[in-house]
Amino acid sequence: MSTKVCGPQGPVKVTDMNLAAVDDGKTVEVERSELPKADRELLVKSSTVTYRLIRMIEEGGLGTVWLARDESLNRNVALKQLKPHRLKKKMTQRFRREAEITGQLEHPNIVSLHFFGNDEATGEAFYAMPYVGRRTLADAIEEYYDRIDAGENAALGLHRLLTIFVDICHAIAYAHSRGVIHRDLKPDNIALDDFGRVTVLDWGIAKLVEDGELSFQSTVDSSLKDSQLMRTNEGQVMGSLHYMAPEQATGDIHHIDNLTDIYGLGGILFSILTGHAPHRVQPGSGVPDPLSEVLYNIANRDTPRVRDHNPAAPGKLDSICAKAMSKKSHLRYDSAEDFAHEIEKWMAGKSESQSRRQALLAKGRELRSGLRAALVELQRDVIFISKMPPIRFLSNDLAAEEKEQWSEHLGEIYGELLEANPNYRRAMFARLTDDGFREFVRVQRRGGINCRVSRTPEIFLQSNVSDSVSAGAALSEPDQVVLGLVDPGLSHRLEGPITPFLSGAAPIYDPAMHSLAGMVRIDSDLAAILRQEACHQSPDSEIVLCDAGGVVLLHLIGPTIVSESRGKSANQLDKRFRSVIEQLDRSEEILVPEDLNLYAAAVSLNHEQQQIRFILR
């Protein structure tokens, strides 16, 4: 196959002499001279391909990478060529070795090769490969930390970086299965395109395992020793210093194996979790030879830990990274697949934790919405009973018989209201007297939910209703409903467990005198409301209702009231509760970051800036 490359020095003819035949589904190498002439002509196909160099992408010590145009297929490619002054036999062999290794590693996350050959005009070796763009994992990591510095939520960004990392691990695991060790893993050698594809680049100093699959297929002169790849003429260790394993730093070539790449993968993870490489030359350190100092530190000092550089990093990932970067290679992960599996397990657990948090958030908001709905319903019903026609007559002076008739009629309406809403404990109308509000009609529920509803006999009616909600109603405008929390205590003579009331009251004005004549009021059982909402929670869910000072008003585990908790400080139930309750001064909703099972919220009332504050776990 003849190929022309057009560049700054004009067209160049390149010849590839590889030849193979297929026999019964097997590839068999043959000598052209052994075949009949007709068969030789069938096996040899010639074509002219033109690569036109567009611009230089990067230049290294060994070669130069160009963006080029494959004009036969009308596509852009990356073309890497050996520099003219590097055309010594060993450099050419090394370059061909890199091309052979790259070309035989067929994996979605490893760069592939289109063509390898020599420019006959200049003798420069080159190969063409897909152009994957210039964005690397190093760029993605930098962008991730820029967003963190800008105050953005970076949880999704970390997940994406770890997904990329898992792809890298799978690519390296495949290379290891073919007997290839990369030895130069770092974020700059990982290309990322705009569609999520991850490509591991630069296999120039890769090591072939002696009994590995590719070591038997290499055509490179066996005199090109591994030691010659790892050191320059000046004796410096080759590879990326900032990500180098201890065995590389000491030049211990015989101990470089798959586990060396595990360390390199750990270095990439370290960079993802901290924003920088694990090994760095400290500026202004005053060390005469900082590079030698770094090599010494890699080989002899403790491996850096992620959380020493980023305390906010997840602890489990810190431990995973530390294991991968163990100074003793036998303590690292046994394979890149094992390493990837650990990261995938963490990500799955994180997803599960996130799902649990989202479920808790949904349940907490459902509970808060249920309380708000109860408030809206209570307000609506209070306005409804304040507009009842009997109220107008009962607020005037009536004969005893007529007054009793209207009272019975009002009692029937209140009774029907309580029957329709099992959360309501009582409804009342109270007239204003010189001594305050005096109950005139009261209907209440005897005992708990679904118990008998009856009108309270006159002898048991209160002559002075004087709690904060009633006082608020006395100061309110017509049609204004006061909503507040009331602790009924023992004065209300209610049967069943005593739990906080969610009370609503509205003033009644005498239309003739334009003055306050009385009030209507409904007391709703807050425990009943919470029990109803608890049906939507898990059986062991816990709801703690507190006032603004953190005093427990109500404590439910599932549908069961824990009566002994009433009146205690929330801190006595759990030392975290008090601080969470205090945070509700600044926010109406809290999903505690360090606890996957703790949600708190506040529902504001319109009386005395009261709030219903609750914790769900």
C-alpha cells in the first residue's frame, strides 16, 4: 500500500509491507515469493492516501503531534511523527514499539491507530490516529474545582469524574490482560470528548510483560531493553514525576508491574479528590535540586492522604485512594478491575444514600404539606361557623326559650362539623361578658378519634375562656382567624390523652353596635393530625414536635404517642435535636447533611409568631 503525506515539505511516499492470507478462518503469514503470481496480485492492494497537516497540536521530546486531514475519507486525524534529529535506530524502534502497542490494544477507551509508516522524503516515522480533541481529564478536574470555588453544588460533577475514572480503570485492566503496563498514567494523558468518551493516550513508555500476549507479537528489536526506555542519557527517570510510584522513583525496573499502574490510577483519583497531583515540587522550598527531593519523598516518605489536602473529601474515597497508593505494592488493589469495583460500590452506595435522602425529603415535605393543609382547613371552617345565622341571634338578648332553640340548632351544626372531621376535638361559641369570654355552646368529642360527639351541658361550660388564642381573637378584626398552638392541660376537662391543640378562633361582632360580642373557636387534635400523616411514613418513623424553645410537645413513634417525652428538652431525646431546632430560626426546612435520616421543618402560625416545629427521622 502506497501512501502520500502532504505537509510543509511536500508529498511523501510511504510503503507498508505487512502481508497475510486467510485459510479456513485463520490468519496465516505467507511470503509473497511462495505464492503464484496471480495470487500475489490478488493479495496486494495499493492505494494513495493523503494526510494534509493543518496545525501543530503539541510537541514532545520524541515527536510532534499534528492535526491533519485524511483527504481520502474527508476526516480530521491526529498525526504523530518522529522528529528528524531523533531518527536514530533505537529512537525509531521505540517509536515503532509505541505504535505497535497502541495499534494492538483494541478497546473503546484506548486510542486506536489508523496507519503507521515512514516519510520516504525525510525518513520520519509517523502514525495516524483518531483526533480526540484537546480537552483532557486535567481540564475537567480544573473546571470542577472552579465551580466549587464559585459556590456551585458539585455533587454531580464528582459523580461524572468518578464515572470517567472507572472507564480508565477498565481500559487499564484490558491492557494488563494483554500484558501491557502503561507506566505514565496521569490526567493529562486522558482525553475527553464532548460526548462522554474517555480515551487513554500516550503508551510511549509502556512496558510489555515478558510472557504477555503482545510481547510475542512485537517486531521491535529485542535489544531495546526496558531500562533504555525508562532512563534518558543523563540517567533521569522517565515518566510523570507528580504521579510516579515508589518503584519508578527508585528506578527499580524489575519490580514494575501491573501494581505500578494501580498506583498511577490512585494518583489520578487523588487529583480528582484534591484538585492537584499527589507529588508536587513546592515553590520557594529552597531545595537545591527539587526534582531529586520529590523523588526521594516518593520513595521514602509517607504517601500523601487525600483528606490532609481536602478535609471535605468523602472518607471512604480517601481510604480507597490510600490503598491504591500504598508504598508497598502488595498492599494495593490486586487489579484495576478490583479498583474500579470499589469506586463503583461507593458510587452505588452514594446513589442509595442520595435516594434515601430524597425519600426522607419527600416524606418530610409531605408531612409539612399535611400540617399546612390542616391549617387551611381549620381556618376555612372557623370562618364558616362564624357566618352561621344562629350566631347573630345568640349575640343579642333573647328570651330563654328562644335562646335555647338557637343554641340547640348551633350545637347540631357543630356536631355535624366534628363528625365530618375526626381531627376536631371541640367547637364552641363564647359570648363576651364583663369577665371575658363565657362559653355559650360547646360540642366536643369524648375520648379519642372516632369517639362520641356530644353537646356539653351548660353546667360544665367555662365562664372564662382565657388562653392566648382567645385573647388574640378579642383583638382581631372581623373575619380574621387567629391560629395558634394551645396546651389544653387539665382545665379543659377532656377525656383521653391530653395532647396539644391546633386552635383557630375568630371574633364575632354585633352588627348593630359594631362592637365585639363574642368569638367562635375550633380546637383540632394535633396528635390526630400527625397520626394521620404518619400513615404515609414507615412504621418505625419518629416525629418529634417542639416549640421554638426546643421543648417537646408531642413525640410519636409510628402511630404511638410517647407520653413520657412531653415537656422534656429535645436535647434529652437526642443531643442533635436542639441544634437542629435552633437552625429553624433561619430556615423553614433542614435536611441534615451529616445524617441520612434527619429532617426538620417549621410551619408558621399567625399568632404571636408561633411555629409548629417538628423533626422526622
